[in-house]
Amino acid sequence: MISHFLPEGFDGSRGVALLAGRGIYPVLVNERLRKFNIPVRLVAFEGEAANALINEFPENERAIIKVGQLGGLLKSLKKFGMGYALMAGQVTPKRLFNGLVPDFKAAMVLARLKKRNAETIFGAIAEEIEQIGVEMLDARSFLDDNLADEGVMIGKIKVDQEYITHAIDIAKQMACLDIGQGVVARKGTILAVEAFEGTDAMLRRAGEFGASEAFLIKTVKQKQDYRFDVPVFGLRTVEVMAESGIFTAGLEAGNTIILEKEKVFLEAKRKKMCLFGYVAHDIGGVNGV
């Protein structure tokens, strides 16, 4: 099986349109698609997707659009004629407030939303994409072996189970409130909660306390839409954790993507970190740690 996250009846010959934001994430997805000989076309967000990725595609197999240009996105998908689309990579948060110019189609979609957050906005975009006959794939597709594993992955856990369970409970509740997908905690105290600024900024804020034994928890909401906004953990986060004096991270197993997994493990080991994967059956129920 190519990936456990693909829909029943997936037909790779129909091809995948890769909707690419920043970072290594879309690069890895592109590599996997080509490995499995699945036709791929690129729709890159201007100023976000890496030039190296863009240059891998000939001009007739790529489109570069501005963030907020939903009409342009749909037009590109129709031109490429792929059966599926997969969203990979983040968009710089400040871009959504500074310089964003929605086209007419995007303005119409935004106008009908009663609540505007990542889930409702990206959910509405996904609906528009599927209305033109392109099926949105689970963002974990093709990256099965990059997911956090259950149990200790690197190092040794030196945090009491009760503190871990408490932090996971709080992280889950924050995720359900659409605030963020992570927290930093220490001995039952929540030092920082992730919001729109992202994981790295949260880690730096938490590091300002200089508290020993602090740890990071990454999670997903109970009814996560896996077509977008899947939590990721990569080399940059390892570096920021070390700079912030945080050396333990708990990642929800099967749901958190570890980018460049082998490199992350090597660097985490070098920095004497502990990385573990947990399974949260419900709030208050945690296994795997």
C-alpha cells in the first residue's frame, strides 16, 4: 500500500496537484509522489514555496499564485486536470494580515463565513476545490513513515506521567478551541500556549522563564480535518527547543509529521533530548508514554 491515508479507490494515474507553502514539507511530498510514479503538478504560493522546488517543474507543469487568490488556484487546478490535490507547507502568518489581497472568489467565500479561523477558511477552500472535481487528500498521505511513533523515540523520559497527562489535556482543550496545537509545561504549570504565531515563537516565550524540566506537547484537535493544518516537527524546532532550554517533546503518535525524521533523531540525540509519541484516546486517557 502506498499510504494508509489515501481514500478507498485512490487512482494514482489521475495525478496529484501539490499546493505548496514554505519549508521542506512540500519538497518531501513531491519526492514521494515521484517515487511512486504518480503524476504531479505544482501550485506554489508566491513568496512561500522554495525556488528549488518550483524549478523542479517545467513551466507548463507549475503555477505560482498569490496567497488569497482562490480564483487563480481553481483556474490552475482546472488547467492541470489532476484528480487530487494535497496541501503541504505553511503560509507565513503575517502574510494573512499584511498585504493579503483576496480576489473576488476568495472575498465571496470569506463573506459567507460566520467564523473565520484556519479550520473554517481552509475548509471552505477545500469545498471549492472539491466542487470542481478535485479530491483533497489527507495531508499525511505518502508520509506514513514520517509520523511520530508511539512510545519513546529518542532519549529517556524524565518527566512524571501526571505532568505529561495534564499537559496533553490542556493541549487538547486549546486545540478544540482553535487556539493552537501545542503547549509548553513544567510540573503542572502551563508556561506557554501556541496561538497564531506558531510553535517556534511559543518555545521562545516559554524559554524566557528559564525554567528547568519544561517540555513541549504537540497535538491535534479531536475532530481534526487532516486535509490541512496537520502538526509538524522538524530540525528547526529542535534547534529552537535547545536555544530555549527545552529538551523534551511529546508528539501525538500517528498524527504529527516529523520532517526529515532521521536527521531530527540524530540532532535530538546529539542535543541529549527526549522525543516520545503518545496516544490520546480521549481527554484524560493517554497511552504510549
